Amino acid sequence: MDDPSAVFENGNSHQSDESNVLDIYPLSCYYFGSRGSASFKNETISDRVLRMKANYDAYGMRNCVAAVIVVELFKHPHLLLLQVQNSIYKLPGGRLRPGESDIECLKRKLSSKLSAGEDGRGPEWEIGECLGIWWRPNFEALLYPYLPPNIKRPKECTKLFLVKLPASRRFIVPKNFRLLAIPLCQLHENEETYGPIISGVPQLLSKFTFNIVEP
């Protein structure tokens, strides 16, 4: 774009606070490849609850991080999602190791799940602000975007971080995973398909204006 302060929002160009401008690049700027399959826990809900209880007894509250990564396609912002078994959609991320910071964990998970190359090397991941925090009050419940006041010992905390992409990057994902670019308009309020966290991402991004940077 000729004017770096001109941004695209709701189909119009206008001036905006630079702190709320998010540069996004066309999907065509990136290379997508695959590598060997990764392990995936195919378990029942009851098995998952038992595993979470055992981990909670051993390590305490489960702390997780997830990446919000946006690209441009057809002049519209799209969110990058991992799809497993053709039905499960996930934001890239995962669980913190003991003593690991949120940022360290997210960089490690992005490198392992969206490896910039089969050797794991590539540009440094640029982790931006925390966009939202979700809580699991008990083992059986879904996550909530708030901590209920009567819950003193939550079982899980998941933080969503904005991840800013460079102008080019290689994404190498396991063969049994698919990396998809889904338009924000398709995600919005589509909890039935994508779950509450992913379907809420468009609202979290609503404070930003998107500056589409042409290659």
C-alpha cells in the first residue's frame, strides 16, 4: 500500500492508531509442506478426565498457550488452524512444561507443530500481546472466558497470544494434521463447528485494523 497508515477494515480505508494496526500478508507468501505423522491422543471423554485428574494431582493446574495467526486471502483476514481427523480444529499451541514461561512454551510448540523446516530452524517467532484467557473450573466442564467467583482451584488456564508473521515463512506440519486458513466471518459465532475459543477469536481481533501488505 502507498500510504503505510491506510488500513483495511470493514471494506474501507482510513487512518488509525498504529498500535492497533496489524500487518498481515497474503497466504501465497508462505510455503506449506508436510513431514512424518505425529502422535495424537484418540481417547474417550472419560479417559481424558482420568488423565487430567492424574496430571492435576501430580503437577497442579494445567497451563496452556495457543497462537492466533492471521493471514490474508481474497482481501479478507483468515485464521490459521490445525485440523485433526477431519473434524477437530485447534489453535497451534500446547501445555507448559514445569518452570517454562508462556512465551518460551509457545515458541517451542510453534516450532514443533508448524516447524519452519524439517530441521526446526527458521525465523524467530514474534509473539505479541495476550488476547484472552480461558479457564476450566472443573475436569468435566468446558473452558470459560472468565473464572467463576466460587472456583478457588481451577483445573486449567489457557492463554491466547497474537503471533505476527514475517513476509515469508515455511510451514511444515505432520501428515496427519492439516493447516487451514479459515475466514474470520466463517468462525464468528460458529461455536458448533469450531468450539467456543476459536469462534470467539474474531471478537478478540475486533480492536485491530488489518493492514494488508502486498508482496
